[in-house]
Amino acid sequence: MRLFFGILYSVLILAACQPDTATDKKTATKPAAKTSEKTDTFVPPNEPHKLKDYLEALDRAETQKKPLLAFFTAYRGCKLCPKMEKEMLQNPKVKKFIEDNFIFAYLYVDDPTPLQEIEFYENEEGKMVKTRGARLLDMQKEDYRSTNRPEFYVVNENEYIFAASAYETDPEQFINFLKAGLKSYQPGN
């Protein structure tokens, strides 16, 4: 019976993280993200307090001898991502534990920020990667073997994974995940 509910829970979590395909604009109560009036393209919010550059986060982790907490998330299409940010990551105990023990990177897989042309590449699926978000999604698929969101990884500066977790609703359980990652963390593996 436990297995059944575990599978059911996983299916529900994955379903909640799928893009919203509703096309009836009359039923939408408010837009999920800001758009530019001229181009009608997504404009991510200005969030200077969030470290969003993966390579910079790895460098900080190496310099400060702390593990990196990589948070794969999305601005749009993931119903659980903003809930996780608001309810879990703003919890005072969780927030303090992360600030004291980790370099924390918000990795938005739908970030439309264009890469410089020299950084463009073709991924294993034959698609041209031209944005920061596409590069992060490709990295999550290739290096972390996942496309789930929200998803957290505790890694060192060499990208060795010490712990992983998806959506969690209990702050104590989430802190236990962080503690397990911290306990097993070894710099330079």
C-alpha cells in the first residue's frame, strides 16, 4: 500500500510541474509572468538578490569551501516552483540554514536571457541552445539526469552530487535533506 501511495504522490508531483496548456484566456485570473507590450515575450523579474549564474555559484562554492545548493526552478509552467519559493525557502529556519551553510543558486530553466553567439551550441537532441535557460535545462538533463522542477541538488565545486530532493512541504524534512547533504559533502571530489 505504501508503494501505491508513493507512486501516486510522484505522479501528482510530476503532473503539477507540467506546463499549463490552458488556451482559454477568459478563464485566466492573472498572468503568470510579465510580458513586453511590443514583443509579447516573457520578461523575468529583476531579482538582484538571487544568484542565478551556475558557474559563478560553483566558483563561490570553491572559494568559500561550502557546498552548492542548486535549485532548478522555472518562472512559468511549474505550479509548485513559486509555492516552494514562497512557503519553504522563505521559512525563517530554512532560509537561515541555507544562508549559513550553502552557496545557493536559483537556476531558472526558462530564463530567456540570450547567450552570446559564441556560446551557442547544438545539444545531443540536435537543438540549438541559445538562451541561459535552455543551457540550464540541457545541463540538468545531461549532468543531473532529470527535468523535474522544483528540484534541489547539494553538490561540490566539481559538481559531485551529495544529495537530491524534489518538492517538499515540511520544513523539518527539507532541513533534514540539507543536513544530509551537508554531512556527506566533501570539497574537491
